[in-house]
Amino acid sequence: PHAPARPVIAGGAADEPAPEFAARAGRGGGAGEAPADSRADVVRAYAPYAIIIAVFVVCQIDQVKDWLNGATQTVGWPGLHITAASGKPSTLPTFTFNYFTTPGTQMLVAGLLTMIALRVGAGRALRAYGTTLVQLRWAIVTVMAVLALAFVMNASGQTVTLGTWMAGAGGAFAVLSPVLGWLGTAVTGSDTSSNSLFGALQITAANKADLSPVLMAATNSSGGVLGKMVSPQNLAIAAAAVGLDGREGDIFRRVVLWSLLFLAGMCVLSGLQSTDVLSWMVP
């Protein structure tokens, strides 16, 4: 399955505070403190986020996307001969190397452009990349493992079986749908992983329960975003970014209530969107 990674990554850029602002917020603004940021400082602080958004927007232009797709290669995974429930060969063992359209490559390009915009030397940039890699090492392993599990579940029919069982909740499943996405992200630390793990399940349940597959897929991703603030991986990264290492528990206690309140609101909204009250909002 192909997860909607681009909205997840581009939207996630807004989750992290700029280091300059975070550091200044930690110092306070009393007398004798550092002077206010100049306009140039503010522009530099926002530059990385503006560059990320610009790169992703440009790469979504049809002509640019078609040109980038020219380097895509598709290969069959060796040793796998899977048959779908319909009796036809499954497409899951087909692996796609989309070198330039993958969000990871686009993030790398955005990082290189940020180096130029902020005049960061190659040595300093490599050290920053290395530090980030160390910080995210367990999150990377977790995402890889979850994506592998998602492929196994889809290929073995577990996703269809679970989706069919959950469809037994009928219309009430629309209210519970965001909770699945929230749990997926809270455990894995990644909305992309949550979408890969539960996306097909949500669509299967929606089809069986006569609900909108678009709505259920969207609520899975929306619920996942709300789970980011309580994910241990994201808490550790956020704490390290603002110099609060070891205080992840304090941060969790501050945000968990808000996460649950927003989740409850999302459940209500999803339920209403599945009825005639707000069904006009669903394409």
C-alpha cells in the first residue's frame, strides 16, 4: 500500500518549533535579556519550513511529477509468489523504486537548499545530519518494522479479516475510526506508519459497513496527527530540540489531556460527517 506520506511530512514541518524561537522562549523576555529578533532573524528561522513547502508543492505539479517519475523502476521481489483472494497474482511483491518522487528525496533536496539559504557549511551540516540520525535511530527501526508488518498483514489477508470484523459496528465505526489512527501513531511515532498499518483496514471496514472509504481513510490520518503529541519518540525528539532532555514525562502530562480532547472532537466530527448532517463535507 502507498501511504499518503507527503501531507504527513509537509504538515509535520509545522509541528516542530524553530530552534531559535524555542531557545528564546526558554530564556524568557525580562529586562537584561537578549534583544528582540530582527526581521532577518525571523526570515532565517522560517526559511527551512518555507523551503520544505515550496519543494513539495513544486514536485506535485503534474509536469514536474511526470518528469521525476521517469527515473522510477519497478522490480518483482525475489522468492515471493503471492495469490490474492480473487485467485489472481498479487501486486504486493512488486517493489517500486521511485527515486525522485519519494518524500525522502524531496526532504533531502529541501535540506540542501536550506544549507545554501542559511549559509551552513558542509561539515556542520553533516554533523547535524549525523546527530539527527542518532536521535531518530529507534524511530527509523520502528517505522521500517511497522511497514514490513503492514505488508505481511495485507498479503496474508489479516487486514481484510480485521476490517470485516470491525465493520460489524456498523455506523458506529465512523466514531471509532480516528481512535485507530491515534493509537497507531501513539505507538509507532509516525502517522505514515499508522496509515500503512490501518489504512487498508479502514477502507475495508468502510466498504463493509456502507461508509465512505474516503472519510475513514481521512479520519485515520487525522486521528494519527493527534497521536503525535503523546508518542514517546516524538516527545523525546521535541524535548531534545528545546533542551529539556529527561523531562519527557512532564511534557506528556501537559499534552495528553489536549490530545484526548482533540481526539474526542475528531470522533464527533467523523460521526457527523458519516450522516446527513455533515456528509456534504466529504468529497
